[in-house]
Amino acid sequence: MNPTRSLILFAALNGALAVALGAFAAHGAEPQLKTLLTTGSHYQLVHAVFGFGCALWTGGGRLARTAGWLGSVGGLIFSLSLAALGVLSLPVLGAITPIGGVLMIAGWLCVAFAAFRSDK
């Protein structure tokens, strides 16, 4: 499977999981868990779309695909760590959440750098 197709597949599965977590938040979660799931699913869904965009950006090259992976994986880590924090009530899981956030930020910065480089 080529790198672009792999990123699209990952982004699609990531988006599906984000919708499932958001639906659970809306229809079956207690208030504190609902907040964590809603926040996590929001970021995960945004970064699933981000992954699609990076995969489909033909002018961005390998740097854009790297950005897509960083953002998509970061969104997944961020979302699942919040879900696990809420479901398992283990505060130590909160230490994993910033890793996802850093990956998402790194993805956006890679896109900015790819856009800057594509002008040359």
C-alpha cells in the first residue's frame, strides 16, 4: 500500500472512531466523561480531516504526508488518552494527553513549513 493510501485509510478509521466516541458522549456518558469524550472526539475528528487534506495535497510531498501522520496520530493519542482517563479514572493517563497535543502541533507546523517550501 502506498504512503498516501495508508494515510487516507488511517484518517478514515480515525474519523469513524471519533464519531463513535462522540456518539457515546452524546448518548450514554455521565457528565464528566461526556466532557472528556466530546473534547477528545472533536480534536480527533478535526485531525482525521487534517490527515485527509495532507494526503491529498499533491504539492506538499513527503513533508505533507509526515504532517498528516503527526496530526492524525496525535489526535488519536489525545482522544484515546482522554477517554481512558475518564473511563478508567487513572490520573496518570493524563500525562499521555500532552504527547498527542505536541504531535498535533508538530503536524500543523510541518504543513506550514511544507507550504513555505512549496513556493520555491
